[in-house]
Amino acid sequence: MKQTLERIRNHRVVQGMHFYSLGLMKRLYLWVLSWADSKYSTLALCILAFTESSFFPIPPDTLQLALSISKPKRSYWYAFLASIFSVLGGILGYFIGVFLFESVGKVIIQAFGYQAQFQQVGLLYQSHAFLAITAAAFTPIPYKVFTIAAGVWKISLATLIAASVVGRSGRFFLVATFTYFMGERVRTLVDKYFNWLSVVLFLLVIMGYAAIKYLT
């Protein structure tokens, strides 16, 4: 896995695609991947899962996948940790919405450019709160926008937690199942196509943010 991660860092062009053309988000993505080689990789996964639920832009799946491929037998442990800390981070996002929206929440929402969509999420919560949170927790739609909005729009904390557990655990355990049962075959595929897989994973992040504009 170290050789594979080194390959993605060294290749700035992937068949004509400039690797750093997407700027800060790309650099953050590569920085997250770099933790896979660290002795603190598991702690990094927990912190990433926690912070991504309220303000950090890169999803924990990127690091979870790298760790699970490196140690397939620990795939479900990584999924469990990512699920627990992601839900806890979602609770933090909720309380940011309840108590700190004017001072902190607005800054986060404005940083991602979703002021108008944030209001629309509030309208969506009036009739489909559980489904909306579950969808955001499972898909590339930015989960943090929904956790903060849940606090602002006074959605039940129990609803947020229940929907987050379903969506987040479903997402992370799906990744774990894939890596656990395919094991070395996944490693072979990643070693061969890691550059393209990294591009796809990163584009899913971008698509998730774009999806809010169309789903709300």
C-alpha cells in the first residue's frame, strides 16, 4: 500500500488530467491518504470521521478504504470506528446548529457556498427529515450540511442519531464488506488502477456537493 500511495503522490498528470487542477480540495484529499502509512492511522480515521460530519470536506471512506485494503481482516473494525465517530461528529454538527449557528455554523455553510441550499434543506426536513438525513449519511451528499441544518431547524436529536446510524454504518460497512471478501484481489486492482480510483473517489466528493443543488 505504501508503494501505491507513493504512486498517487508522484503522478500529477493522469492521462492528460492535471492532478492538482482542483486546488485545495485535492491537496486535502492527498493529505488524508498520507495518514494510511502512519502508526496513528486508526486514530486519524476516527478524527477524520468525526470532523467530516461537521466541517471537514474530505469523507473518511478514502482513508478507510486504504486501511482496509492494507489489513482486510480489520475491515469491519475500521467500519465500526468510522460509523461511531461519524455519528458522534454528526451530533457535534447538530449542536453547532442549535447553539453556534451564527458564530460557527454560518461560516461552515458559507465556506461550501450553500447558503441558499441550506434554507431548502430546512424545507425538506418538514416532511422527510429521517429520509433526508439517511440519504446524506449514506451517499456523497455533504452530511455536515444536514447535521448543522438539523440543529437549526430543530429536528429531533433522536431522529438525527437514528438516521445517521442507518446511513453511516450502511455506507462504511459496505466498504468493509467489499474489502474483506475480496482481500488481495482488491489490493491487486488498486495497485493497478489506483490513480484512476483516486480520481473517481475524489470526483464523488465533488458530485456530492453538487447533488445538494439538484436534490433540494
